[in-house]
Amino acid sequence: MITKIKTYMYYAFGLHLQSSMPLPELIANNQPLSEVDIQIEENDLTQLWSEYGKRKKFNVIHDHSVLFEVPDTAIYHIEKGNKITVSPIENASLDKIRLFVLGSCMGIILMQRKILPLHGSAVRINNQAYLIVGESGAGKSTLASALLSRGYRLLSDDVIPVSLSDDGTPIVVPAYPQQKLWQSSLDAFGMTADEFRPIYDRESKFAVPVCTQFSSSSLPLAGIFELVKSESDPVQIKSISGLNQLQTLSTHTYRQFLVERLNLVEWHFNMTVKVSQHIHMYRLERPDNQFTAHELAGMIINSINEEQRQ
């Protein structure tokens, strides 16, 4: 008797995915497809890892594939922009395995497909996309959540796909309807942690579904706000211009250290130049010891409204 292997179909990051493992964070796609963009499968990668692997490091093989291991979780192999192979470690957390599939693996897939992956949150405001980028812990998701509380919609949280239209306009493609918020952010928004699933072993960070606040349409990118912590007390907003725009886009490219190793330096430079030519960019500074998300959200909306009046 032949046992049929169950597969799951999803649509995320502007791509059709076929997976041998369930990815409940994503939007299911039950429509028949003539072509699948990404195959996700489980297979044993221990031999490949023993040949090429270096513990805790990303390894580029022949310019078109990336191999990496997350200790006590899985080995991952991303190939040619269309395949992700996962080799789970015994008794590993399924939540943690999926976290790296939807994070690092998809970020690398986008880069291989020459779609710019930026690290941050994307929000739909006035039928355009605005990004909040920054270092880990800067408060990007929290600020995006403050914007969602005002009625705006999420496009992406963590990995943001940016492509170019035929006329060169940068376009933000929706990822999937989920945010990741710390316990302190939930408290500030009056949300109860019991309602949400912890992000694997990070007991104080939670997966927050936002299905009713999700925008599933691709939108033109109109602006980027870089969020940084500052020792100054009041929140501040400053314009970013010139070469500083390119530096900001480079700094906040997801897994930026792989650009050179994948021989994508020229593409990445040209892409960031084209993106910077079409958008406004700002630097938001916030004190580290205060909850200022609502105030910052107001500054973002005021800046956007002022732009549109000009």
C-alpha cells in the first residue's frame, strides 16, 4: 500500500508555498496551482552538515545555497530561491523550527530571488506602505501595534519583502498576519498574555495573530522610519537624506552579512539606490525608559500628512 504524504499549501511573501510540515501562521491556499514557487520539505541533512557545516555559522555553498544549523532545533538548507529543506533535531520545538523557516530561511529565499528583505514592520497607511526598521529590541513591532490600534493594517512583521514594479516603483508585498510582542508591550496595550502562544522558549515574547488587521494587497512603498533608542528624554524625528539613506537600507537588510557571500553586492546597491529615490526616510529617537509608542505613532501620522500636503 502506498502512503500519500500530506502536503500543505500556503500563500505568503507574494509566493506560493508547498510544505510537508504545517505552517499555521500562514494563510492557507487551497486553490489548485499550476506552479509552486517554494518547496519546503523535511529531510536528513546531517551528512551535508558534516561536510560543509561550521557550528552556529551560515555557510554558503556554490553561491546559490545556504546551509546553517540552529543548535537543538534543526539544520536548514536554502537553495536557488525555490527550496527549503529542514532536518529537525530529535525532540526539538516545532514552534522554534517554524520560527527559523519563516524568518532566516524566507529572508534568504527572498535575497536569492532578488527581492530586498528588510528587517522591521510594514503598515498600510492611506493605501501606501510605510516601514518601521531598527535593531532588535528597538520597539518596531510595538510601534506598529500602536498604529494598528488607530485602525491601520499590518503588511509584515520581521521580514519585509520589497520588490520593484515595471516602472521602478518599490512595492511592499504582504507576509503573513502575525506580530511578535513582548510581555511589557502586551501590558501597555491592555492585552492578556494568556490569550497568546509564547515564541518557543521565550516565555515573555508572544505570537499575536492580527488576521482582522492584516492587509493582503501589495502596496507602493512611500516611507521608512528608522526607530532607535536614545538617551535624550523627548521623542524626536529627523529626516534622513543622501548617502545616509543607502546606509540605513543596508544596515536594516535582513541577514545583510550574506549579501557579499552570495555575490549580490551590485544587485543590493542598485536596489537600495532605486528604493531611496522614491521614498521619504526619517529617524525616530525614543527614550529607553518610557513607553512612547502612541506618541511615536502620532509623529509618524503627522509626518505622512505633512508630506501629502506638500
